[in-house]
Amino acid sequence: MASSKTLAILFTMLVLAPSILATDPDPLQDFCVADLDGNAISVNGHPCKPMSEAGDDFLFSSKLAMAGNTSTPNGSAVTELDVAEWPGTNTLGVSMNRVDFAPGGTNPPHIHPRATEIGIVMEGELLVGIIGSLDSGNKLYSKVLRAGETFLIPRGLMHFQFNVGKTEASMAVSFNSQNPGIVFVPLMVFGSNPPIPTPVLTKALRVDAEVVELLKSKFASGV
């Protein structure tokens, strides 16, 4: 009796397996320029504009041509070119960023939860650091890179860049996602909305409440 039930379960799994595993990992059309104002229900993307209305938002963007304003608390400026800024990337699994750095500027520790990142330093000298997971013992992998040199950030790993040179620096990066997402670690910990309770952070960070409150005040208005 037991063996009959087991065979029945295995047969059911075999029948259902193709429908469970079936996916469409690649686009099924030439392109799908995102209709960001569309009301249609969408999953993992945006509804498409008619191809006849695609225009330059499919082919071209000049948003990364100009350097960003680095007069920020971090001394850096991120110019994003994901699906929200370049609708032509919709369903294609790619996007780009440009990051400009003042001397001493940093792109603070952050994570892209949905994408691997590959980048090239366009000018200046950048310290690029990646922190491995607990599997690596939280090892820091870092190297100073100069113009023309490239780097790779595995998906989901915390990383940062820091301008160690005396002049401005910049880099261009690309992602294997139209919307890679970003989690800035300091902002996530000290600037969440609503805030993480102070006793949680004092215990987790092993510091006094006054230190936690000071750090929270630094991120109360965002990055």
C-alpha cells in the first residue's frame, strides 16, 4: 500500500515538473519599451509601448554623458540608467550607472540584490572593495584601480568604491538586470523608516545608545 502511494506521488511530480520548471528567461519579442505610465498589470517588468512609438528611448540615451554633481555628503554622484530612466531596457536584463567622485569621495557600502555588476574606471584612481559573506569569513577583497581597469561585483555582495587619488574620478558600470536595486548599508541600518529600535542596534553593534542616536541623526534625511 505504502509503495503504491509512493509511486503515485512520484508520478504526480513527474507530470507537474515540466509546468513547474518551464520559464521564458529570454525576451520573446525584439524589444519592449516600458510604458512607465501604463495601468496594465505587469510581472518582472513594465507593459510595452507600441513598437511604432518606441523612438529614441529604445535606441539612445545621453544621460551618462555628463558628470554628476559630487557636492554631496558622500562626495559622489550616481547617475542611474535603469528601466525607470531608460525605458528601452525593459525585459532585456541590462542597465547602467555612472558614478563620479570628488577627491576623497566614496560610493558607500551597498548591495545590489538583483544583479551582478561589472565596471570600468574611466578616470582617476578608485579603491574598489568587496566584502565576502560568512562563507569567506567576511573577507575584504580590495584593489586600487586606475583608468581603463575593470572590476566585477558578484550579485548580493556588499561593496564600495573610494577615490584615493588627488583628482576627480569616475566609473561606468553595467548590470545584468533592468532594475538591479540598491541597498545602502549605513542608510538601511540608521535611516530606515520607521527607525530600527535603538536597543536592537545597541545590542547588535555593541555600542552605547548615545552612539546609535548620533548615527541615526546623520541619516535622518537620507543619503
